[in-house]
Amino acid sequence: MLLGTSPIRMKQKLTKATTALPFTSCFALSQNTQAVTPAPEAMRPNRLMSVHGNRHRRSLALICWLVFAAGLLVQFFSPHLKVSNGAFVIPPKMAAGRNAIRPDEIVGGQRRMQLLSVLLTVSGALGLAFLYRDMLIGGASRRSSEPVEEPACRDSTRSQHPDATRKTLDEETNT
Amino acid sequence: MKAITMRMQKFSRPGVLLMATVVAIITSMVAANATQTITAPNAAFISYNLAAGANSAAITPATNKPVLVMGCCTTVTGVGQVSLTHYPSTGMIWAGLESYNGSPSTITSGFSGAAGTHIVYIEGDHGVDIQVAGADTILVHNGQSQTRAGNVTLVW
């Protein structure tokens, strides 16, 4: 399907899907991160902190998705002028109409829209990649390494028991 | 509980990777499209298909800078071009070459803001020409008794 259609059509099709996708996936991902982090009862202050962190992270994710979706919307609504042989092709409908054509304004407008679109889309995508870097990089590295549970548990205990890790480090230095 | 967490973790990983792939593909498509648009030169390609005696839509060239106007007819062979500058609310000044019509091409030049002033012929029979449409616009006029098609390119 992707190979058969033109890039603009493909974008139009994908835009519809991706504008709905962010809002559902944003919350789904943040819920998953909440579910993944273990929360024993003894760690209530830490849990509160993690809830605050998750909320902050969720709002950041939402902003990133919104920026990304805004870029796609700008792309969707920009006048899709075809570029052929290094020249913008003015649609025949426009050329046959009664209104005067302003090629410099049409081309300038198209450029501005495309620039805005690419800035929003790329910054949104980079923001998302940064936000979910742990899951992306972690997912890739975990797949390559064998044990799935152990490193995650160690990491989580280290982050949630800083005193314990400090003790073990002190013991190590004493010995 | 741990099993459920594990299952969710396992389920989310491919989902995240799939989502990341989709986002990456869409972003690269947007970037490619934008790059093509941004790097394309300032040129506009306008096609015309005019019945006998008809005029195209008025075209407003960029102001206060030289614009190369090239036109051709695909129905009857012919090509002509002028360098033109649009002075807002005043008119156009141009210099160029008429289309070949059996005898060597002649120079065309002038300065006008009056509608109907001939600028350049772009057809071999000197029937289709670019004219001044007003102080700020130009148009393609078909003076022949048959339909003529072709295109005009503006570079600025």
C-alpha cells in the first residue's frame, strides 16, 4: 500500500491515522511506565514523587504529540504544489480561473508552510524520542541481552533505595 | 501481579518500537517533502489551453525584481521570452525576443501599464502572445481562430 501511492497521498492517509494515534498512545505509554515501576508499600514518599514525575512526563509527552500532530496538520492543509523540472506547477484550475495568479506569493506561502510543518514535526518527533528514550534504547538493549528481569530490578532498587546502595558502596570501600 | 506487569512490559515494547517506526517514517516523509519545496528555485510553471480569442487568468509577476517570462505553444511550434520588471501600480518594462515565424526573431521591448499592450509572441504564427492585463498583471491571449495550448514559465 505504501509503495503504490504517491508520497502526498500517503501523507494524507497517514495523517488521519496519526492524529488519532498520539492521544491514545500517549496515555497508554505513560500508563505502561506506571505499571512497570514497582511500588511497594514501604516506599510511599518515593511513590508520590514518581506519581508527580509521571504526571510531568505525561504532560511533556502530550505537548510533544500535540506539536507533532500540529506539524502534520500544517502539512495536510498546505497547498500541495507539484515541483516538476525545478519549477512549481501552478494547478490548471487556478490558471484557468478568473482571479489573478501571484506565483511569488503562492510559492512563498508553500515554502513557509513546509518550513513550519517540518520544524513542528521534527521537533515533536525528537521530543518524543527523548521522552521515551529509556523504553526505546532499553527495549533494544534488552532484546540483545539475555536476562530481562534482573537488570531492571537492580536499576529500580538502586533508584528507590539510594541508602542501600550507598551502604553497599561504603562496605566495599571499607573492605 | 508480577506476571501481569511482565506481560504488559512485553506487550508495550513492540508497541513502542512500532510507534517509533511510524513516527520516524512520517517525520522523514515530511522532511523530504519540505526539503524539495524549500530547495526548489523560484520558478512557476503555468499551463494554458485557450479557445479562440480567449484570455488566461491574469498573472501578477514578482515586484521590483527582474522576472524571466518564457512561453511556448505546443499546438503550433513557437517559443518566446522576455525579461520583465513589474513596478507596482505603474506597469511593466520588458526586453526580449519574439517567437520565430519564418523570418529571424525580432527584439521586443517596451514599458506600459495599459491593458492589451503586446509584450511577446509565443506561437509560430504570432497568434498567441503575452499581453499587459493591467498595471500589475499580464496574461496570455489567443488571437487565433483555433484553440491553442502551451505553457508559460516565470523565473524570478
